[in-house]
Amino acid sequence: MSYWITAFGSTTLSTSQPMQDTGPGDADLGLVSLPGGGVHDPWGTDQAPVQLPYPLRINATLLGDAAAMRTALYELRAQIGVRDELYRTPDDPALSDEWAMARLAGIRVSRRVENYTHLPITLEFSVLEHPWHGDDATVNDVIDAAPTNVVCVNGGNARVDDAVITITAAGSNITVLTITVAGVTALEWAGVLGVGTDLVIDCGARTVTNNGVEAYDELTLGAGHVVAEWLRLPPGNTTVAVTRTGGDNTSAIEIAFDDGWA
């Protein structure tokens, strides 16, 4: 599958050029070159993270008369330094757009005497996150067993680490909550989650709120937690086991994330 970079925020980018750099081919994995030609992998894991930000250069063409091209160019120049969503559109119309947060770092203009109705430009972006966001995925369930197994399906090809977990207490206060993925994740929360209120664990932002109030110090990592991230959702199915103390069988859990695409 191939795709075009098509928009930055609300600004549509032209795909009239015959070629684009759609990245992250020049992403830095952080490998260290050693004397004598050796390479040291400082991560020591099966997959090194993509180092951020990485550059992405987009060729585009502004079309129209002189006034229209000037207006379009000034609109883009005004966004230098802006942080917004950068979109890529797959060639297959049945597939959804994907996006990542990026910053427009600069614009190069190739002006020639024959450019009466078109103006080739190069947009230089710094991509600020990885992977790219695909379709929204939200899993809802009730915590009616010990544990309740919630299956999260990442339909992309890259691991997602920024899921948002929301627990809603029903029946009585929830005082202890465990969220585990066998051999990977062990989150333990202890506090007082009142009936009808939400505990929100944002695994990407690393924040915890109880009924809108910061509750970071009530979350701990258990002995079975072996990764740096709070929750990993690799491509495919991941079973998340949830156990509560307190509440009743109508207490609810929601896990929200986007499919991840490299």
C-alpha cells in the first residue's frame, strides 16, 4: 500500500508532484558506531524505538494564477513553527486517513521563469510522534468477573503505547484495581473511586485522575511489570485482565486507542 501526504491541520496539500518523501526512512534508531566498524545497540530489546522528531520532506505544487499562488504560499509560510496533525491518505479509498503530530519547520520554493500557473515547493516537517494514528478503537466492558478479560485489537502494524483506560464505579466504591497483561504489564491502583465517578489512566501522557482530580501517586507498578510503558498494545489481539475490589458487576471499563501504523 502507498499513500500521499495530503493535509497539515486544515490546510490541504497538493499531490500534483510525481513523488513524495513519506518517511520515516531516515529515522534515527539511536545505534552507536564503535571504533573498528562495530555497532552498539543501546536499547538491548527486540525493537528499538524510532527516535523523535524525525524529518519528513513533502514536494507539492501550488496551482493557479499569480494571486492565487501568492495567497496559498503566504498561508503556508504563516504555519512555519506551528504544531498540528499531519495527514497521509492511502491510495486505497476503502482505508481511512492516518495522522501524526508534526511541526512545519520550513518551506523551500523553486521559482522559475516559466512558472506562470504552478509553483513547486518543498515543505520540511518534523514528525513528533510514532506510530501514525489509524482508526479509532474503543473497547467497552463490565467488570463482572475476577478477572474480567478485555480483548483489545490493534488493527495496525505498529505497537501502540498511548491507550486511555477509564474505570467507572457502580454499586459501591472501588478501592483497589489491577490491570495486567501476562508477562508484560501489572498496574495497581489503590484509592477511593466513588460510585458514578471515573478513574482515567492515560498511558501516553502518564497521568491518572480520580473524578477529575490528580491521583498519580495512587498508581503503582507491580512485580510483574517488565516494560517502560504502562500498557503496550502490539498489532493484533491483546488480552487485558482487570480485577476490582469494591463496586459491583455493572462497574465499567473503557480502553480507547488508535490503530498504530509505521
